[in-house]
Amino acid sequence: MSARAKPGAKAVREALRQEMQEAGCSLAEIVTEMRTRWRMRPREAWRHAYGWTLQQVADRIDAAAAARPGSALACDASLVGKWERWPDRAGRRPTLRVLTLMADVYGCAVEDLLDLEDRQAFPAEELLLLQRPEPPTGPPPAPAETEPESPPPAGAELVRAAASESAVWAAWAETTNVGDFALEQLLADTRTLATAYLSEDPLTVFTQARRLRDQVFALLEGHQYPRQATELYAAAGYLCALLAWISSDLGQMQGADTQGRTAWLCAELAGNNELRAWVLSTRSKIAMWDGRLREAITYARRGATYNPQGSVGVMLASQEADAWSLLGAAEEARTAVLRAADARDHAVGTDEVGGIFACPEFRRANYASAVLLRIGSPDEALREAEAAFARREPRAYGTAAQVRIVQAAAHLTLRQPDGAAEVLRSVFALPPQQRLEPVTRRVQELGAALARSAMADSTPAVGLQAAIQEWCLESAPRVLALSRGEEAI
């Protein structure tokens, strides 16, 4: 064979593969040679023996999963790479189901995809399943005359055998891959991210939330007590809901919907009513910004049926009011605004996670002022907005920007363009990464309303229109769409 070159280079791998194929070597022999030369993990070596990319393997695994009833799998190149690297820290343990699908794709046995290091890191109970012989495909062989079949246990022996079987199962049942301290830390990290999103760069928080979600998913693929599994599903649900919220704020509605559906599955598996309500709130928000207003109302009303604690009831009523006002249903919108205020006054308990999953007074006022403006009450809207800013309480930059936009729109309705320009100063000062979809959309709506007004040709209005157009050119969704960052969503 040719002299060895730098390991890991694609051209070198391809040259070796082609050379061995021409020499009549089998795939298994190519795998062995690649592992020997370059110390590859077995799963990576099988992929390179075929000359496939990570994405090509992901597509084939998805196809193999789809062909098996009840085995649907959402696989991508990143996940295949993690399966290959495990048990390295950067990897992720493939389940027996995944290994079976991989074996189908590569045309090998599951055992061929594991080495000693893999086996040492694999849970003992799964190795036992792995070592069970495959059921025979042909007729059973005739029993040997010299070795008659042993009679089944009876009497005291039967009792002892049953006790031994129960002891083996109990030893497996009491094992867990996560401790209470780790669960507490996961929830604390989830709370930190939900709060950080109110003030920090959205893509940075998205990346951190995605990483934490992957950790939770990996734990759920292992074994833990039912109570611990419930807590893991709850953490996964909140993290997927956070990813859904950020995705929609970045204008990625399809990805947001997918995250929302996964969050709902986790909420159902956790049996957590507060999480159910927040997931439905998230899905209502996504539906509204995607133009599905009736669906947004349905999600909001459904969330309220769970009678959750904390402030999610305020949020759900506010979202319903928002959607009704966009539909032009003034009476229904005002009723929902009043219901949100009533939910605030009668709220019990605290929010489980907080941050984006909380509806403090300033956030409620944001919805109420926008609704009042749309249904033709600019004076009320302005008073609601000014009262919100008069209260000294922490507020998210996105929510504050939206309240400022309501103030500006109210000033325009009252034929005060200079007042509108003044309150928009803080909005125009937002850096591009904080110009989220809801803020950008409302600024654009403000510009459209100004263009239709009798003041459109005035000097203040023309200047304001130019400022709006320039500001929107560097919104977060637009910057994301023009960059490779969209791949992360």
C-alpha cells in the first residue's frame, strides 16, 4: 500500500478506501485498517469506510427509523458526530435503538460499532440486553439426545429462582444516572437562562439553552427514578419553550413551532400544569406573530384551563386580548384586558422558573397599552404606558421598547410627531442583536401608520420615516437571515 500521510485528511482516507477496494478488501477490513492507522472510534471508521458524510449517515438513519413502526427519529449531522465521539466528553451516548439503526445502515452487527472503551462506559443493564443472542431465523434445531432438556424449577427451587429474578430487577431499578443535586442545578441553570434572555444577546442565550437542553435529553436517554424523570422532562420542556420563544423573536417561525411541539410533549410527560400553561402561552405568541390569530386565542384560552399558579394567567389573558385587538374585536379585547388585571390581583404562588416565564406588571402594561391603542383609546393607552414607566421595577429591553412604540403611536394618533420621535430615541438606540422580531414588526407598523396619516409630508414625519427605515435594515431577524447564524436555530 501507499506510504502513510497525515491522518484525518479526507483525500488520504479516500485514497486508502479506493486502494483497499481495488485489492478486494471487505468493508470490515477497511474499517479495521482505518482504526489501526488513525485510532478512529468504530462508528467513525464505518462511516469513512463507506465514504459518507455525517449528514448522509443522518439521512440514512432517519430513513431506517421511518421504516420501523414506532421508531421515528430526528437525526442530524451534529448528533451523528456526537454519537461517534462518545464516550469522549464532547460526545453523546447512542442508545441501543440508535446502534441498531446504525448497524442496519452500515450492514454490520451492533457489536461491530462498539469497542472496549464503549463497553466499559455502557450501562451494565443495556450491555446485558446487547449480549442476548438473536432469535433464530430458521426452524429450531432438534434437541440432542445426549443432553435432555432440564426440567423447569419446582418447589423450593422455583421460589428461589423467582426471588433471584426479582433481586436482579431491583438492582437495575435502583440505579440512576442523575442525582438530586444535579437536578437542582439543572433547574437553577434553566432559571438563569430564562432571566438572562431579558437582557442579554439572544443568540448567546439560545446557544447556552441548546447546550443545556442536549444535556437533559442525554440524561433522559438513560435510567433514573420516575420522580427524577418527571423533573428532567419539566426542565426539557422549559428549555424547549425558551428555544421556541427565542426562535420566534428572531423571525424563525417554523423552528419555533417545532420547539413548541417538543416542549408540549415534555409538559405532558412531566404532568406539570404550570409548564403546560407556559408552553401554550409560548405557542400562542408564535401563532400571533405568524398571523394565526384565531389559533393564538385558542392556545391562550386552553392554557387558562389548567388553573396554574404564578403569573401565567395574567400572560394568557393579555395574549388573548392582543390577538382579539388585531382581529378588530374591540369588546372581546377589552374584556380580556380586564381579565388580565383580575388575574394579576388574584394570582397565587410564584412562577416556577421566572424570567421570560413570568408576567410582571410592566409586561402586562405592555399588552394592555397596545390593545387599548388598537381599539381606539389612545389616551388610555398613553396613560397605561406612562404609569408603567413610572413604576421602578426591572424590565426587559424588548418589552420596554414595545411600550415606547405604543407611546409613539399614541402621540401620532394625537397628531404629536415630535412627541413620537422623542420617545423613540431609546428604541433607535438598541443594538442590532436586540432589535427582535416583535419590536421590529411594531416599528414597521408605526411607520406604515405614519405614512397613511395626514402628517405624512410634514418635516418631523419625513425625518421619522427615514429613521425607521434605516433602523429596520439592521434588525436581528434580518442580520440573522443574511448570515450563517440561521443554521443554529
